[in-house]
Amino acid sequence: MISIGVLGYGYWGPNIVRNFQSLEVGCVKSVSDLNPKVLTKAKKAYPSINVTTDCREILRSPDIDAVAVITPVATHYPLVKEALENGKHVFVEKPFTDNVARAEELVELAEKKNLKIMVDHTFLFTGAVRKTKELIDGGVLGTIYYYDSMRVNLGLFQTDVNVVWDLAPHDLSIMQYLIKTKPRAVVATGECHVNGKEDVAYITVYFDDNVIAHFNVNWLSPVKVRTTLIGGEKKMLVWNDLEPDEKIRIYDKGVTKTNGNGDGNGNNVHELLVSYRMGDVWSPRLEQVEALKAETQYFVECVEKDMRPFNDGAAGLEIVRMLEAANASLAQKGGMVYL
Amino acid sequence: MISIGVLGYGYWGPNIVRNFQSLEVGCVKSVSDLNPKVLTKAKKAYPSINVTTDCREILRSPDIDAVAVITPVATHYPLVKEALENGKHVFVEKPFTDNVARAEELVELAEKKNLKIMVDHTFLFTGAVRKTKELIDGGVLGTIYYYDSMRVNLGLFQTDVNVVWDLAPHDLSIMQYLIKTKPRAVVATGECHVNGKEDVAYITVYFDDNVIAHFNVNWLSPVKVRTTLIGGEKKMLVWNDLEPDEKIRIYDKGVTKTNGNGDGNGNNVHELLVSYRMGDVWSPRLEQVEALKAETQYFVECVEKDMRPFNDGAAGLEIVRMLEAANASLAQKGGMVYL
Amino acid sequence: MISIGVLGYGYWGPNIVRNFQSLEVGCVKSVSDLNPKVLTKAKKAYPSINVTTDCREILRSPDIDAVAVITPVATHYPLVKEALENGKHVFVEKPFTDNVARAEELVELAEKKNLKIMVDHTFLFTGAVRKTKELIDGGVLGTIYYYDSMRVNLGLFQTDVNVVWDLAPHDLSIMQYLIKTKPRAVVATGECHVNGKEDVAYITVYFDDNVIAHFNVNWLSPVKVRTTLIGGEKKMLVWNDLEPDEKIRIYDKGVTKTNGNGDGNGNNVHELLVSYRMGDVWSPRLEQVEALKAETQYFVECVEKDMRPFNDGAAGLEIVRMLEAANASLAQKGGMVYL
Amino acid sequence: MISIGVLGYGYWGPNIVRNFQSLEVGCVKSVSDLNPKVLTKAKKAYPSINVTTDCREILRSPDIDAVAVITPVATHYPLVKEALENGKHVFVEKPFTDNVARAEELVELAEKKNLKIMVDHTFLFTGAVRKTKELIDGGVLGTIYYYDSMRVNLGLFQTDVNVVWDLAPHDLSIMQYLIKTKPRAVVATGECHVNGKEDVAYITVYFDDNVIAHFNVNWLSPVKVRTTLIGGEKKMLVWNDLEPDEKIRIYDKGVTKTNGNGDGNGNNVHELLVSYRMGDVWSPRLEQVEALKAETQYFVECVEKDMRPFNDGAAGLEIVRMLEAANASLAQKGGMVYL
């Protein structure tokens, strides 16, 4: 059984502690936060856990095997680095770091020290994403054409990052997990209206083989939308994460190029060169898992069995690379930035 | 009462004929099409209308006051030009022309000849767009932040244009009608999967004053979506054109920048610098008009009373300018193209 | 090719004429209506059809093989009777007659004269009902438990019948078509608010073998609902007729009685004596048929090939029997009325 | 500050304890349950609370001011009676008792002892019901025509009661709270399919002044529906409790009787004797309250300030009267049972 120290007990930290604590193996030993008030809450909820305002107590403790870094993104790099230097495995909130160079350095350091880094991309552990992965890997959708997601609501404005760094890591990590073709370039557009950071943004990712992905992220929408369309040659999939049931629907719909020829008079813009397929719709039963519980369990398992997590530092680095490219493209108001 | 000749009786032409024919004033005299079969159908439906395979009979007829050009976009320029040269007013299907230079030439020619051009952007005459226009002009939404539309379905692949030129003219014309700030630049991304033309595309339009518009158009979607979000400082609006009733909803929701200050420890990424407003939702009753009937009636009225239509050649030209910019940006795979 | 005369050209008559007229075989010869204005419209739309204000011209014409009776329900009996006496086959709008005795007499008369009666229960010819029939007959749903339909909107108040006789014939005929077990008794409740006839009503039909059906019909609903739930032992089905696509969904859900025993302390009201099955959802592609076209075609076929239609007078009589029982139960404000 | 003892810590009890415990005033002193396992859980969650398997310890404790009875319905009567006899105020889970006579006896006993009974009809404390109450009382809907609710899902089969006693108390209590006209009679139909108790049932309640209410309750539905329509003379309301936002919509729709006269030919079944009003739709922002918290707070307040709760024993008795009538009607398969 490994011992875990959690750094940061703000918005997300309590969920991390609750889930690590609920596992049979794995156990939270200590929690740190700069704010003593939240530590009082932590202590009340978990009397057996040590609390401290000094994260170094955790980072340097010989009793701690792994550290969960659940702090603002700007602090990820120094905290993860110190954890690794002290021989701790690391579970770190998304996004991994605030730039590519730092992420690369951490990945290298972990490699050298033979330590695990897992980046908390929780959605990868939901029943919906797992099922979609299974369907794509099983060839059910055929060649992927596009990935199109919309994640908008009247969102919590953040002071340290724009809407891209806040919301897009979810969808970029899901896309990365699902689509095996290599992403090559990023184009992003967006605008600031309220606090000087982009609150509305649109990101395109170009892949090899004509695959294209697009992400609509918005903190200023009156309605909450969390929908992803995935178009494949054989089937198409719609994932509406707000549906209580039937989150995923698979459509037996598509088009096929044909050798149709028009009426030869050049007047018919609607002459069909494609034929259409319109079949049944199917909504598979999804696993009822709490994603974060599955993820924390997987982290413990990876550490204990010395397995490389699929959402490791290298995977997290690629997300940071796309985020950094998105910001670079935003700065040009939409130029293409190669990855 | 003016006399109208209709060129083209393919997919859209019959709707044009039916609506012009249903007006009290205004009357279709002739219809031309290269395909004799569709003329037989036209004759059967409207025995009193002349039909011909030679459009010049109409373009040169002294009995025709106005010509409706309902043919493939590549033919708009020569047909509209000949119509104007023969002193006819012109009603022309969207998009106005296939490039900016031709549209400019036609606008100038019409001006010189004191003839009307109206571009058929039918959506501008729907109850939903009229009501939205009224709300925005009345200041109900306040300063506009963004315009975000999605128009996707398993669409009719066209052979002469990509999905941008097919679907975006609807939304670009609505945006142009609603937002008075000046558009400055276009960024477009997209990909071809089936017939060598973009079937999935994303267009951003940058305006003055931080207004941003975005258009998601897709011929390869398993589901039909026709939704537009408009974010304003005071209110936000959602237009779902597929709702049988309640197509438009106005949300009394928003955010306001405040002088909030955090806890000073730099640790709180969620310190609120904005306050949130969450109020009622209201769905106004919309006029039950057939948009195309209202538009054809308006065309007749503009000709008869010598009024300049708001959807005139100049307005149509601006749409073509944005479409051309979108194609230029697509050719660079993103990249800002100034208007 | 048979010749058809249509009596009544009000709300529904034009649809009947249009569909009979669109068939390759079968042809409308004459239309009658008491209102000369609607006959002018009929003549304009179909110049080749004879029109008359005297239905007897049609009923007694030797050139007419079959008569479509599309008149108010109180007139069905005399008109159908005269048609049969004159040797005409009959297509009659729902409900068949305004009481059981008259329906019985007409069925007997048709039998004696070897003539067809088909009652226009159009929904039976929709893709949704056909597919549901196929699924139930194929055993996919297993033993049927219940049939529960809701058909409400801000409806057209009728002056001659209550909401039960107006709306329930649709659902009663669908239920009759789908469920082979015998209906035994009817209970109906309802209330009048506007014009002295029930505008809100609830009908229960008891069948053999614990099957139960229920119908919620309402002219005073602010929203339009047309949803039917069918619970089966193996699968459950939801038919939402207002969905543009995916009208039918089949749920692999259900419960099974088990030999579960509780904790023995008598305190546990939630001890499970049933186990639950929650599986996939499936929405089959439906035939894209115009129901009324399929029905009129079927009528012609039945006459020409001397086939008994499944929606014949006997079937229509059973619907009238249930409607009459519903009215009898309504008069008692509930109370079981045996069929 | 009053001291509360909670009897029963099964499905609902933990919610009751959590909410009473979260109040500033009011405090749970003891919890009893026959099952020692659940007491262990209670103790772990609330170390300061006493737990016991003997409810009499609580019922007879001089330190307890009020008792919450959260046990199976058959035990309500003896437990509430003993609590009252020992001078305790009572908060009791719905339905109040398992028959009318017992409820009447308890109401009388509480009256005599000057003690409060509050029946836990939690929905009355939701933002949706409070707002609806406010709208009806404020005359916004005008004269009420009907109340029509549907509460169905693949429900937890209960062993001690049928679906009527399980689900209908929610809706009956809401109806009772909203509609001030007096209910006069009940008609219920239903059927048993799985465990010998009705799992599908339909209840009509007749009121004075032509008001009618109907309740569709079903444990065997593949989909979850929780929708209520309320038709008023001036406005109509739809409450969809499953909507995350916009649970309530108010429709400015209706019909008015007019002196319309038809065309006099007796042929027009669609001659309008009513005129239709179709206006805006409005969805008011609802209070974001946790209903059970508001209710427990209200209970404490009623006890402390000696106020009669509106959801008192007398109100709970009327619900039991309707439930008993529903069962009596079910036994006759749908006869009218007067209240």
C-alpha cells in the first residue's frame, strides 16, 4: 500500500482526497494548502490525515511514496520537480504545466529517476470515453474523418488562464486518446470580453490523413453544451455528456463516393456524386463508473505494479504542446502553428 | 403589376415560382431551364406560364420587368449582367456571385442603370431573424460579444462549391444583418474527405470592438443542428431553428467585471473577478410568416416603389467578400485574411 | 382501374383526393360537398374531376366503384349505407360511425353485398406503427404489459364530438392493431371546461392477461405531446411521433421476479424481490412512407384483388365500441363498462 | 434549540439526519434502527450522535423534543402514536399512515396534546413548487382547469405498497398544495405484472368547479418522466422536473369561448366556437434551495415558534384519504369513490 500526499485543497483537491481515500489500497497521509481554513475542513472530514501549510513537509517526507499536485497550473512545474527530485511518483492536475519546455524537463526527469507521472485527465476514465475508445479501436466507426467538440457554459472565469487552457485540456486529451493519427498543426481564434483573457475561443487541429478536429470553448454561453461529434467512414458517433442516459449514440449513416454522372447539361448542381446511407441508431449501455475513482485506482496500480500509465507525462506534454500552439495562434489571430 | 421571368427550375426554382405566383401583385410570365423535363413539370403546375429552354427569350423580352436567377452560382454573373443590360431588375439566389470582382461589377452596373438587385437570403425574412433583429436594435441584448452558429447535417454534397459556399451564406447574411459593427478579417479551417471539396469547415470572422463570429458548417454530420448563440452584455440569445415552437430563447444571464480581490495568497485560481447574473428565460412568440413569400413580396414592393432593398447587391457583395476570404484562408489552412 | 367518388372536401378531403389521385391505378372521378366554395377550389386543383353539391349524384352513379366518405361522423351511417346499397365499396373517415348499432348494421350490409369497408385509421400505415407491429409480432418485446399513450395539444375544438371521439380513435386503432389480447372493459374520466364537451379525458382499457392500456387526450395542453410507451417483458418501446428522426426507441430494460429474501427483520421496504436489466437502446430506421398514400393504395388493391383489409368495418366497429363505452363511463365519471 | 431523535436509518433516514444536522438550530441527538449495520455507518458519519437498536430509548427519552419517523409506512401509526403520547413533536415520512382511521386518530391526539405533526412532502419545498404556488395564488394562471402529472421510470419495486402509495403521494401533495378547490372523488385503474402489487396505475381526482386532476404512475417505464401540466384559463404551465434549468415554463396560450357561428350548412365540423391565444413563453428563475434542508428548517421553526405547519397532520391525512380511495377504486377496477 502506497502513501500519498496531496498538495492543494481548493476546488478539486477534496475530490482527489476523497477518491484516494476510498480505495482499498492507497491512502492519503497528508494534505497541504496555503490556506489554513481549508485545512481545518480537511481535518474535520478526515481526522486521521495530517495537514500542513508547508508543502515541503510532504515533498520531503520519507513516508510519502507519491504526491498529488492539485494547485494552480503555474505552480505545477516547481512542485512536480521537487517531488520527483525527492523520489516521489506524481499525480498532477491538468494541464500538466504552463509551457512545453517545463513539461519536457519533467518528463525527462521522471524517466531518469524511473518515477511515474500521471496527468489527471479525468474524462478518459468515464464510461462514455472508454466505450468510444473501444468502438474506434474495434473499427466500428471506420476511418475517422473529424472530431468536433463543443464545451460551453456560463463558466467560472479564471484569473490565471484563458478559456482555452481551462476547458480545452479535457477535449484535447480525449481526442488524443481516441485518434491515433498524428496531430500536425493548430489554428486558434478567439476574443476577450470581460477580464482581458480569451473567454470565447475556437481551435482547429490538423492531423495526418485529412483528419481534422475542432474545439469550441466558451465561458460566456447562456446554455451548457457538452457535445462531441465524431464522423467516421462507416459510422458516426454523437456524445452528449449532459444526457442522463444514452450519452452516446452511434449512427449508421454516411456517404460514399460514387461514379455518378449528372445530366450532362452542366445545369444540375445537385447531381449526386455521393450516395447516402441512413440506417439504425444505437446507444450502448455505458459502464457506471465514477471516473475519478477509476483514475486514482489506476494511478495506485501503475505505481505498485510499475506500469506506465497511458495518461503519463509524455501524453500530458502533448496536450501542453497543443495548448501552447493554440495560444501562439491566438496571438496571431488565427495563423497556423506547427506542432 | 410587374412581370417576372424565372431562370432555373431545379431544386429551388419551383419555390420561387410558387411564391411569386401566390402574390396579389407580381406575376411570373416565363420560366426557362436547360432541362426540358423540368419545364414540362412547370407547365403542368402553371399552365398559364411560358416555358423555354432558351433563357435569352426571357432576358431580352420587352414584357419582362424583373428576372429571378435561380441557377448554379457560376452562371450568376453572366445572367445577372445580361439581365441588367437589358434593363431588368434582378432577384438572384445566394451566393450573389462566385467572386468579389464580378459582384462589384454587377453592383456598379445596377447602380448606373438604376435597377434593383436583391440577393435571396431567405432566412432574413423568417420570424426568428426578424425578432432577433428587433431585440438587438432595441438594445435588449446590449453590446454584442459574439455570434456563434452551427449548421450541420448529412448534407447534399454539391459538385460546384464546398460546404462553406453552400451553407455559410445563410449564417453570414444573418450575422451581417444583425451585427452592425464592421467585419475586418476572416480565418477558416476545414478538410475534404469525400469529393475533393471541403465538407467540414470552421470560419471565424473578426469585427471591430472585440466582436467575434464563428460558423461551424458540415455536410458529414449524423445529426441535424441549426443553432446560433448570440452573447450580449445584457442578455444572451439562443436560436434553435429546429424547434417547432420556441425557436428563440432570451436568457437574462451574464457576467460583470468586478473589483473583487482574492485572498492575497496567490493560491486561489477561482477568486472571482466577475459576478454572475442568472435570471429568467423568455421565448417570444414569433410571426408565422413563410419567409420566401415575405421576401418575394418585398422584392416586388422594392421594384414598384423604387426602394433599395436591405438585402441588395451591396449586401450580397459583402457576403461574397467573406466567402472569398474564407476560401483564401482555407487555402492557407488558417491564416487571417483581411476584408 | 377503379373509379372513386369522394364525399366531403373540408379539412381532410383534399388529402384524400390528392392521394387517391397520385396513385397509378385508382382515380377520383367526382367530389361532392355542400359548400360550393370548396368545390371551386377542388375544380381548380383538379380540372378533370367532376364536382357537385349533391352527393347522391356520386352515390348513385353507375361509373363509381367506390366512395370515400370524408364527412362529419354523424353523417357516416346514412352515407355509407346508401353507398353500400348502391353497390359501392366504401372508404370512410374515422371514427367509423357514431354508435355501435349503426356500425354493426353497416358491417352486416357490406358482408351481405360482398363489398369492402375500410376505415381510415391512417396511423396504421406509418413507418413507426408498421415497425412496432413487426417487433411485437416477432416477439422482440415479449409478453406485453401495458400500452400508454399521450396525445395532447392546444387542439382544434370540435363542435360535434368530445376530445375522446376526436383524438382517441388514432390511439385505440393503433393499440388494437398491435395488441392481440382481447379488450374487456373501459373506464374513462374527463371534464368539460370550454364548450360543454369533454376537452380533457383519460381512458383505461382492461384486457385479458393483465394487459392494460391508457390514453391521455387533451385539447387544452400548451405543448404538443404524442408519445406512446409500450412495456413488454423482454423489451420496452417508446414512440415519440414528434421526433423528426428516431421516432421509435427500443430499450433493453426490464425487471424479473426473483426469489430474493430480505434481511428478515421486516424493516427493509427496499428488499429487492425483482432484479433489473438495463441494456442498450436501439432506434431502428423507419420506412419513409406517406401513410395516407400507402393506405389509399392498399384500399384500391383490396378492392381490385378482393382482399379483406385489416382495417375493415369489423375493426372500425371495435373502435366505435370502445368509444361508446368510454362515453358511457364518462357519464358515470368513471366506472367500468364491459365491452 | 430542539433535540431530535430519528427513527429509521435506511434509504431516506441518512438524508433526514444530514439535513437536521446541517441546521444552525436543531440537532440530532439519537438515531435508532433495527439493523445494527446501518447504525455503525451512522456513528461513523456522526460520531457525536447516539445510536440504538431500541427505538423506545428515543421515544421515551426526556432529552428528545421531536421525533422523525423514517420507517416503513406500516410502522408509522404505532411509532407516531407513542411519540405523541410521550410529548414529542413528530416529523413523519410520507405517506402519513397506511389508512385514514389511524391518521385521524393521530391528528386528534396531536391536537389534544398541542403537539406538531409535519408530514415529509419534500417536493413542497422545491423552488419549482414554490414558484408555481406563487403564480397560481397571484392569479397568473387564472381559474385552474386541470392538473396532469406523469411520474414514471424503471422504479424500485417495493414490497409493502403498490406504485400508487409509493409515487402518488408526491403528486397528490403538490396538487393539494396548489389547488384550493375541494377534491370530491377518486377513480383509479391499474394492473399488476411483476410482484402482485399494481406497478402501473392511473388516478383521476374530481374537484368542485370542473377541476380535474390525473396522475400517471408507473414502475415499469423504460424512460424517466416527471412532468406536470397545469391548464389555467389565462395561462398554462409545464413543469419538467428533469430539466436541469428551466424546470417551469409558463405559456401564454389558451382558448376562449366565442359566439362564432358556422356556415349554417351543418357540414363544417371545424367551425370555431373558440378563439385561440398563442403568445410568449416564460421560464422564471427558480430559487436554488435544497428542498429537504428548507423543510427540516421549517419543522424546527414551527416547533420553536409554535406555528402550525402547512404540511401538517391534517394535510397528510387528506393525502392518505385519497390514497385509500385510490386503492378502493382499484379494487373495483375503476369505480368512483367519494372522498
